[in-house]
Amino acid sequence: MPGFKGTTRKFNKKQTFGRLMKNLFKSYPVHMTVIIICILIAAVGGIIASLFMPNIINEVMYPGMINGYDAVKDTLKDYLTGLIICYGIALLALIIQSQVMASMGQGFLNKLRKDLFGKMEQLPISYFDRHAHGDIMSTYTNDVDAIRQLITVALPQATQTMITVLLLFILMMSYSVWLCVVIVIATIVIFRVTKKVGGGSAKYFIAQQQSLARCEGFIEEMMNGQKVIKVFTHEEQSKADFEVLNEKLNDDAYKANAYANMLGPIIHNIGNILYVLVAILGVIFVTFDVKNPSISFYSFANVKFSFHVDAAFEALSIGVAVAFLGMSRQFANSFNQISMQLNSAVMGLAGADRVFELMDQEPEYDEGYVTLVNCNIAMDGTITETEEHTGKWAWKHPHKADGTVTYTPLKGDIRFYDVDFGYYKDKLVLHDVTLYGKPGQKIAFVGATGAGKTTITNLINRFYDLADGKIRYDGININKIKKPDLRRSIGIVLQETNLFTGTVKDNIRYGKLDATDDEIIKAAKIANAYDFITRLPDGFDTMLSGNGSQLSQGQRQLISIARAAVADAPVMILDEATSSIDTRTELLVQKGMDQLMEGRTTFVIAHRLSTVQNANAIMVLDHGRIIERGDHDDLIKARGVYYQLYTGAFELE
């Protein structure tokens, strides 16, 4: 899919799991401690029946059958009381664990989404050039949800089950070493099968996550381009392209689930075989009074808890044989439960790896230290910094060498010196560009698509950094100016209008978050948007959604121009700002545009040459080079490329 870049680093499950656990413990140390304690208690509760069963059979059932109920009722009561207490404690632990886990899980995911969004806002524009937006969205949705399933369901259950397996193994060793040998052999077989089948499953679950991201990215792109698709009757080709991606997703998902679904039945049947073997051997050991090493537990209230090794050999009792049979079933089922969580664990780790990949992206580099501050300017030119909004600005320039601070008035003087630039290191798109825009001047760029017009304005905003050369803003190298301060001093109107869900007023205020209602109305009037806004159902409070889909293209652009007007920046960039506006609307907005540009340094990318005739300087670009420069009259007299463009001998596109 165009623009999509899959993960390029190798997926390391251990490293990803360790990083995820480190973040969990760092963010919620108390919650994690409580959860672990509750899991331990619940795991012990899971084997309580196995602890009590031999004693109940040997001390209650058989004596009761021989001597009657009255002889064993007190003993039975003690065991039942112990069982009820133990199961009650285990149940309470599970309830506490579930509540704490819900709180921690949602809190962690909330923090994770905040961190993801915060990181995304720090990334350079080039990152979004290289990655499909649908792929990034998949990180917020599918990958984060996979992490939720991992930390709130799969991980606790798998941990509890593994602890149960360990406790069962210790307990079975205390009952019969010979029978435990069978358990060990079965465990080795289960581990080998899990590694073989589970490894194949993991590989395809990771591929499934990546294919899902591609699929969603394509769907988002097609949703955004529905009008174009229908205009060019591209529906069938779009469906064909989607089917290719969807088939790849289906194939990866099928293979992942085929492996995963195979694992459960295999382990279940190994458990059945184990159950039969333990039953046969148990009967043999009891019938023929086979002796085996005794590993006995110290007893507490007739229930065995801690153990010591005894050199003596003892025969297997019927109670122990029956209990061992139940434990072997529980042991095999525990592995089956772990295998059932394997899918969620692998998908969660794959999702975590994609989340961490985004989090590990290099943020937009900003080495600037010159800031933009409010100031007062005295009659003698002395500049004093102030916290109050005075409408006057200055560049605050600290000098590291001597510790002094100088203030330079913000005028909007921008100059390029021998600038080279390429989006890729081995392919330059601008060559040796030198130009200047003095305060209050209007500089226009004309040329064919791909000539480098928009690239120049992107460099002023420092969306990208130079390959060579310098750009100075009021005499200061823009690399020394903090990017937020630099961009705050520049208003911009793009050819592609972006309106956000909210009121018309909110969208205009986007240019200046603390703008008053009066300033918003004034900006709307400057852009000649006031009349149509007041005719909307709720005027300035009309809700917009879907990128302002209920407005015409021209109306959306007028709101965008009003947004730039309310910012009141000394430098203005107009990237073909009127190209989407019809001729009648253009005439209405041109006066407002002239008023907006008055007193400001303005860089205009021209689609219609009629809009730049009054520019102080016109730069004609061709393949990243300025081939002509001058005002309209000079260029017409020169009878070069601009003249041919103006007279229609050449076309801009």
C-alpha cells in the first residue's frame, strides 16, 4: 500500500515482555504487589482439594465405612471447615485481584494512550510522510487492545496457572516419586509440542497484526478518497486492491489460529494419556504394595504444608493414589489453560512491540534556545520583556559565552542563503536558493508542480531541516530559534483545508487559543467570512464535523484564512490559498487577503498569476532552482518564462 512502512526491527519477545513488565511495576508498584499476592493465594486455593483429599479418604471415608459416621464426624467437620476457610480466602483473593487488575489495567492503558499521543505530537512531519495514517491508528486501537487482553486476562491467568503447576509438582513429588517420573516425561513432551506449535503460531500472529494495520490503513485511505473513487469509477479496482490485502490478512490469521487451535487438543489428549498411565500405575503400586521414596510434609492441623526428605520408603495408599489421579488431571489441564492464553500473549507482545516502536521514534529535533517574548519598546528603542500581552514581540537571545541576553524586535525579515534541501539525502529538490523577504513585502513563488514552491515554505517553518545553507529570521539563524516560538510567529493558510470537530468559533480560535470573541469576529470580517458564517444555523456556534463537510470548499477555506488572521503573525504563508475558491468568492476574499497581508512579510504560492501581480518580488522556480526573479513589470519586460506563463504560452502545470 502506498506510504505504508511495516516494522523494520526484529521482534524480540523477551525484551518486549521485560519492558512491558518494567513499565507496569514502575507505574503501579502497589497494584502489582497486591495482584501477585492474590495470585499466589488463589494458586494455593486451586490445590487445596489435592492437599485434603488423601487425608479425607484415609481418615474419614474408610474409617467411616468400617466404624460408622459417628466415629469420624468430628474429623470430617474439621476438614470441611478447613476447606471452606481455604476456599473462602482464595475466593476473596480472586475478587480483590480482579478489582485491582481492572483499576490498574485501565489506568495503564489510559497512560499508554496519553504517552502515545504525546509522542506522536513530538514526531517530525517526515514520520507521517513515511507511515500510513491508518497504520498509526491501528497502533492506538488494535495494538493497545491486544496489550489490554495480555495484561488483564492472559498474564494473570497464565501466572496463576504456572504457580499452580509448580505447587502441584511439589505436592505430587511428596506423594509418589515414581508416579512423578511419568509426570516429568509428560511435561517434557508438552513443552516440546508447545515450543513447536506455539512458535509457528507466534510468527503468524505477529504477521496478522501487521496485515491488519495495512488493511485498516487502506480502508482509511479509501474512505477519505470516496469522491475521487466514484468520480473516476474506481470502485472495482479499489475492491480488487482491498481483496489482496484482506486475503493476506485472512491467510496470516488462518495460519496463526490453525496452529493455536491445534495446540489445545494435542495437550488435552496428552493429558488423557497421562491420566490413564497414572491410573494404571496407581493400581499396580497399591495392589503390589510398591515402595517409593518418601518426601513428607510437616503437618499443620492434619494438613501437610512444608516438607522434608525422609530416607525411608513407604507404600502408596489408596487415598494418595486417588488424589494423585486428580492432580495429574489438574496438572494437564493447567498446561491446556496456558496454551489457551498463548494467542493473547503473543498478540499482546506483538502489539506492545509496535507501540514501543512508535515510542522509540526520534522526536523532532530542536536545538533552539532563542524564544519569542512579549515586550515594551521605549522611544529610544530600548526593549523590555514583559508578561503582559502588549501586541509587540521580540526575540530573546541568550548568549552562552558571556551570559548576556539581547532582544531583537520581531519584524518578519526572512532571508535564504545558498539553501540546498532534499527529502532524501541522495536526492535534492532545492538547489542554491537565495532570496529575501523584507518586513511588509509580498514574495510570490510560481512554477510547475514539483518545482519546490511548497518546500521553501516548509523550510521556513522548519518542518524539515536544511542539507546546506542558512535561513535567517530577523538576522537570527532559524536553527537557534525554538521551533514552537518560530511557528508561533508565522501564520499559514494551506491549500488543503483542515477543520476540526467543533464550532466555527473553535476552528477560528485554533489560530490563537486565547482569542476573544471580538477578535474572532474581526478575523472573520478580514477574511470576508463573516457574512456566510452569520447565515449558518447557529452562526459562529454552528458545529462542524467531518472536516467541515457541510460547508462548501470555498467556505472552508475562508474559515482557514480567518484562522490565520486571528493569529496576527508578522509573517504569513499562503500556499495556493485561493486555488479552491471560485472566481466570485476569490474577488470577495482578495480584499480581505490584501488587508491580512498589509504590514506583514508574506510568502505566496500562486496558482493564479492574477493574484500575485502586486507582489514586491516574484520567484519563478524550475526543478528546485530560481530561474527568474523580479516584480511583475520587470518579468514581463524580460519576456522569459514568467512572460510565457502569463501570456499562456506555457502552463503552470
